[in-house]
Amino acid sequence: MNISVPRRVTAVAALAALALAGLTGTSASAGPAAAAAAPDIPLANVKQHLTDLQSIATANGGNRAHGRTGYKASIDFVKAKLDAAGYTTTLQTFTSSGATGYNLIADWPGGDPNQVLMAGAHLDSVSSGAGINDNGSGSAAVLETALAVARSGYQPSKHLRFGWWGAEELGLVGSKYYVSQLPTTERAKLSGYLNFDMIGSPNPGYFVYDDDPTIETTFKNYFAGLGVPTEIETEGDGRSDHASFKNVGIPVGGLFTGASRVKTSAQVSKWGGTATAFDRCYHSSCDTTSNINDTALDRNSDAIAHAIWTLSGASTPPTGKVFENTADVSVPDNGAAVTSTVNVSGIAGNAPSALKVDVDIVHTYRGDLVVDLVAPDGSVYSLSNRSGGSADNIVQTFTVNASSEVANGAWKLRVQDKASADTGYINSFKLTFP
């Protein structure tokens, strides 16, 4: 991660279709294509890539920095893997600080060329170390996800593109160059860019970029399905390569596990670890293969694959008409009921006898919650009444016989916390009409 600029889930399978193909937030449109389930990303494979990057650094003066032999060897290593897997790769060159820099772009054949989903990570380290967490971790996980696409023969609706950026540590130089070279018409084809910078910090937090709402929700759903709480990422805002895309209006999102900031006591209670820096070896010589938390690397690698599969769409036709609200709604502790609303239109007659209600509520004690579906005429359908005991979250698809209700109108998910000491929020709410 660059330091020169300050910067502002498997229940998941049931929620994968929440991310609409157009990467919008609240919507009422034809249902998304059914998303194929993402494969598990083998941690051992990701760690082997990190071992190989460490070996490259060790053989080249201890680092993989821009303008040094270790960086070019890193690019060659990643390119060879992708070429062998059937990708179309492009090596893009630029000049920074008097040295030649390299970006590597890899396109997976197929998909709609006018709808491109891209994921990337910076491959360079600082000159003081091998950069295994910053950012071998993101680079290796993106590489293994790309290889998983090839192994599975995945053919999504959207075109998939992956990128590895040079000279990020000098001010996002490589990604800025890539974006600057894209004609306006090509920029318009990018439906989203996902960035992964430092996803295996040894004292990790689980941070999600607060940018495009659908990308954000996709990651939050994944971690909610694991029972892992997340927070909005602030330490790296504007300091990694997503900023290059965001600044020209391309939707962005991503993951991060923390850098030099100190983990708070509340975060220690939430995630474990110690009240020290998320990465004590940030930009230091000790950022080696021993500076990785395997659990964080594994979870984040799988989250990358989940997002790629979910947001790129599948080749199967829509199964219904979907109405969705992905805006977060805070649920007051032992307080008044709150609602999330979807406005249904264009449905003839009454609602079906098997109305699908997808609920994603992030909460530290689901036994406090009363959850109802409220029809446009005020009729109430109970979904969950303080059930589930000490479990976290309600990430579930309910089926409601709503055949006596007129379909069109404002449907509400109503949630009330009936006891003290636990907090949460409505993450998303979706109705599917067959």
C-alpha cells in the first residue's frame, strides 16, 4: 500500500444473487442471472505463490520494488502462470523515477465485452523488504482466483479481466497510467473494479471498502455468512489502486486487513488478536512469509472468488422478478422498530403463495430480534420472533404465502431489538416474484 496520500457470505450462496448485473444498489428490475457457486480457493496454493514471491525477492536484493530486478521477475512469474492457464496477457510499460515500470493485464476469453468486471492488486514492494503482505497477499489471491476461473472453465455473462500494478508504492503510478490510457469508451465498459491490498495482515481486521453499494454488499454478505463481523475500511482510503478507477467514475470495492494503525480494544473483542498494529512489519524488512495470518488470507481469498462469481453473472436465465434494498439500516439496541422498504411495481394481480423473502441482518445476538414482513396494506407476516438463541445474524430466505395481498406497493422488512446489550443493522432485503 502506498503511504504518500492520506485515505479516507454459506448462507452466502442463497444471497449471491443479491448483486445485480448492473452493479446497482436499490433496484426493481428483472431478476439477476442465477449466480454459479464460487469454488473454494486453496490456501496452500495462495501460500505457494507467496513462497515463490519471497524466493524472487531473496534472489534479487531482498525486495520486489519498482525499477529493481525483483519486480520484473515477479511480473514474469505471474505472467507465465496466466499464459499457461489460457489467458490473453498484455504487458504494459511506463516510466517512473527514471525506471521502466510494468503492469500486467490478463483477459479471460468470453463474456460480454461491453460489460467488464476487473479485479487487481499491486505487485510491487517497497525497497526495504519483500512485501509479502504488502502486497504479495493481494497479488497471490487474485492470481489464484484467476487460475480457479481457468480450472473450472467458468463462462460468466460479463468479461473478466485481472490486473497487477507496478509502482503503487510511488503513488499509484501503474494503475493511474492504465486508467489514463483507456479511451472513454473502454472506461464505460468497466462495470466494476475490485482491489485487494494487504489481505493477510498478521493481526488482522476485516475491512470492506465503502464505495459502490452492490460490491460492498457482496463482500459483507460473504463475511456475514461466515459469522465474521466487518467494518468499513478507512485507513487506506485513496491510498491504493482503486482510487485510480474511482477518480474517473468507475464503481470500485475491495478488502483490507489493516496496516500500521493500532487495533482498538473493541476490535480485539470482535476479531481477536492484540491491541497493537494490524501489521507490525508494514513497509519493513520483516514483511516476509512469516508475516501472514493464514485464516485472514484464506477467508479473503475465498471472498474474492465469491465476489468474482457473484458480480460477473452466470449464463443461466433469470428465474423471477427481483426487488431489492441494499441500504444499511441501523437497528437500535432495545429500541424502536426500524424498516427497510422495497417498492414493487409491474406485477399483475396478487403476490404469490410462495413469495421469497431474502433477509440479511448483521447482529451480535439474533435472539433479541423480532422480524416481520409488512405488506403494502399493513398486513404483518412474522419471519423470526426472537429465535436462534445466542447465534449471530439472520441470513436466511423465508417463504411467505402472500396470495391475499396485492403485489404492487411498498413492502417493508420491520426489525426490532427487544433486549439490551447487542447491536446490529439490516444489511439487505429482497423480494423475488416468480
